[in-house]
Amino acid sequence: MLEKTLLAVAALALTFFLSFSFFAVLGFLFILLFVYLSEGGGRRDFRFSFWLTQVVFLLALSSLPLPWLVLAVYAALSFVILGLMGNAFSNKFFVYGIASLVLAFSFFAVLFSRAPSFSADSFWSQFFWMLFDFLVVYFLFREYWKTFGGWQSRKMRLFGMSLGVLSAELSAVLVFLPLGFLNAAAFMALLLLVSRDSLMAHENGFMNASFVFREITLFVVIATVIFATVSWKI
């Protein structure tokens, strides 16, 4: 697992140093295909997270500052996802919950890092980014429920689609606010966390006043901290 993680990190770092040339990116994807196929049957449960990680961190490394920090986060996330595929963790539910949250935050950081140029983008460019947002949230939610809660009911598909639409719409608004890409990404990841946990509680029958109060408190406190760090100017 560690060897495969180091191989993936080395391939991504080489792609960065080769300025994301076509053959460098293609080589990186082929190496990741080898890493993916070398995993056992557990790879099917987390394949969306695995491949989304590659796409997100390719984009992150090409657009975000501090490339060594980006590579460090990529290494930690890849190690965890490969461990999930290989059943290396006893509490997969907790570990995957954290990993998917980090992955969602990383995706939103890439999305909101485009904020300075977003208003100048063409309609189709904006549309495809919002569509990407919808698909990422929907399939992350789907993977989470398929792995830990079952994905048999149409209601869960409707929940996933609703959460994806909500995420895309909120992102379209937040991208024009002076939050900064890290604050905006943290807010969207928080919203995804609270929504996911609330739906899980509702479906499993342990939604009660104590749970609702805890989730509301968590959301309000962290959201307040996020918005309090922003310099609001009229």
C-alpha cells in the first residue's frame, strides 16, 4: 500500500515538473490504472473516490499555490483510499467519512480557485463546472450509501440528486462572494457533511432532538467562524 502510494505521488510530481504535457498526464493515468487494477475486489467500492482524487489533484496542482502541500495532501488521501480498497482499516465507515470529506473539500477548493475569472467565463464553461459539481456530489453520496447504507431505494437516488443540485446552485452563488476559495470550500464541505449525516440518521431511524441540535450547532458554529474571517466590503 505504501509502495503504491509513493508510486502515485512520484508520478503526479513528475507530471507537475513536466508542465502537464500530454504524454506526462497520459503516463500518470496509466500508472494509476496499474495501481487501481492491482488492488483486490474492494476497489469497486471506492473506484469513484480513487479516480476523482486523480482528476482533482491534477487540477489542484496546476491551479493552486503551494504544490508541495498539494502533493502531501494527495499522498495522505491516496494512502487512505488504497487502504480502504485493501480492507486495511477496521473502522471503514469512519475512515471513509473523513476521506470523502477531504476529497470534497479539495474539489471545492479547485472549483472556487476559479472565482476571479469565473464571471468572465463563457456560459458553457460555467455550465460544465456546475455540472461537474453536481456529478461529484451525487456520485460521492451514491458511493457512500452504496458502501455503507445500501443503494436500493429510489428515494436515496432522489436525495443524491437533490443534494447535487443544491451544491451546484450554492456554488454558483458562493463563487461571487468574497469568501476566498478555502473558506468557500470549507463551507460547502461542511454542508455536505451535515446533509449526509442527517440523511443517514433519518434512514437508520436515529434522528432525534439531540442529533438535530448537535448538527445545527456544528453547522452554525463552523459557518460563523468561516464567515467571520471574511472581510466584507460594500
